[in-house]
Amino acid sequence: MIWLITLHLIGACIWIGGHLVLTIRILPEVLKSRDFAPLLYFEKKYEKVGMPALLIQVVTGVMLALKYSPTLIAFETPQQTAISIKLFLLFATIALAINARLFIFPKLNDKNLNFLAVHIILVTLFAVGFLICGVAVRFGGLG
Ligand code: HEM
């Protein structure tokens, strides 16, 4: 159990930390200068660490979740609600990541830069949402 949570938290550090750096430090500069080279550089470097981290989150997260919620999606206890919200955040994150990776990044230009920024900000907010719901599992709900 302690190893599962440790792995889950290492993945969380990488996922949340990386997206906060991207949103708070890199994105504002790129939006101001309209030079998206730093964004492409970050994406290229971060992808190889961020994607395995997300995969670790899903595997360890599901293993942890099964202890509280055998059906995974359920709303009978506060812990189950927090876990269900995490799964919703996961599907929303994957949908945004696929859209950005397959359809926006390959033809990034001045026109769709703002659209990509919305994706990045949403994925970062969802990352913080994962954290809040994770802590809520331990503390007995979001209240
Ligand atoms: C990028 C995605 C994710 C991030 C950043 C994340 C982050 C966190 C954090 C920070 C905690 C708090 C751990 C603690 O209180 O010690 C946590 C706990 C937890 N997470 Fe995640 N998580 C993610 C994905 C998932 C997924 C997909 C699931 C599966 C539904 C999941 C299930 C859980 C569970 C069940 C706990 C409670 C563990 C316990 O205290 O026993 N997580 N998560």
C-alpha cells in the first residue's frame, strides 16, 4: 500500500508540477511574444516523462481505488464520489491531450495558439482537481 501511494505521488508531482510550470511560466511568455518555439521545446522534452507519469497514475490509481470502490464508478460514500470525479477528470484530460497532440500541435500557428492555451490551462486545472480529489479520499470527502 505504501509503495502504491509513493508511486502515485511521484507521478502526481511530475504531472501537476510539469503542468503548473508550463501554465505559470512558459505559456504567458509564449502568448505575449507569439513565439511558440519554447512551447514546442517543452512539449518535446516533457512528453517522455509526463506520459509515463500519467500511465503510472492510472495503474496505481485504479489499484488504490478498488479498495474503496469495487465498481470504480459509484457515489455511495464520499470516497467513491471523489474517485468517480477523478475518473471523469481522467477521461476529460485524455480527450484534451489527444486533441492537442493530434490536431493542434502538428499545425500550430498564431491563430490556433489561443485554442491550445485553453487546452493547457484546462489540463492544469484538472491536474489540481486530481490532487484535491485524491486528498479528499483520505480525508473522507470534499466537504
Ligand atoms: C494525473 C492524475 C492523478 C493525480 C495527479 C493524482 C493525485 C493524487 C494525490 C495527490 C493523491 C493524495 C494521496 C494522499 O492523500 O496521500 C491521490 C490519491 C488517490 N488517488 Fe490519485 N491522482 C491521479 C489519478 C488517479 C486515478 C486515475 C485514480 C483512479 C480512479 C486515482 C485514485 C486515487 C485514490 C483512490 C487515492 C487515495 C489513496 C489513499 O489515500 O488511499 N488517482 N491522487
